[in-house]
Amino acid sequence: MRLMLAFAAVLSLAVSPLRAQTPGPVPAEASAKAYFVNDITVTDPAVYADYVRQAPALIGSFGGRYLVRAGAPTPIIGEPPTARIVIVEFPSHQAAVAFWESPAYRAILPIRQASSTSRAYIVDGVAP
């Protein structure tokens, strides 16, 4: 019986660090960054240039910064993207959504839509 209790005590100590790593609510001050990922095919470069001129300052005003801007992908598995890849880092998921939903971005979005086709989504990074 004592051996079983000792084993249970050791096991609970070994599992304690794992419990600390279990996903759960992340405090606001330790929230994960979020990434706005775009797979864009530019159909009218002259019009798209106007969007490209306006977007960086707006992205910056929401704490965003470009990580990838049309990088040349190297295929590893599957088909490579056939378009321009843009990845923007935001300080949080909320900041990325606020950017997307902002009246200022909604004002320039029609330029992008008229000059490109795209797939865009927000993904959360790993919390610190």
C-alpha cells in the first residue's frame, strides 16, 4: 500500500509540469500574435499598385508588420502557391480582426478586390 501511495505521489509530481502546459485561457498580457495570411493573384497591376501604396501605413496603425511580401515559395510538399504570398504579423487576433473590420481598411478593400483575387485568413501564433 505504501508503495502504491509513493508511486502515486511521484506520478503526480511528474504530471504537474504537463498540467502547466495544458492549453487554456491566455492572459491578455501574454496573448499570442496573429498572422493575416494572403494568397493573392494580381489581375490588374496598375490598379493594385494604389492598394499597395495605401496598405502599409494602415497595417502599421494596427500594430501590424509585414513578414512576407510576395516571397518566392519553394515547394516542399504538394503544389506551390500560384500567387503572391503576403503574411502580416499583428500583436493579437483582436488587432488583426480590428484591422480587417476597420472603416479605413474597408475604404481601400474595393481597390484590392477590383485588381486581384485572393484567399485570406487569420491564424493565431503560439502564446509565449
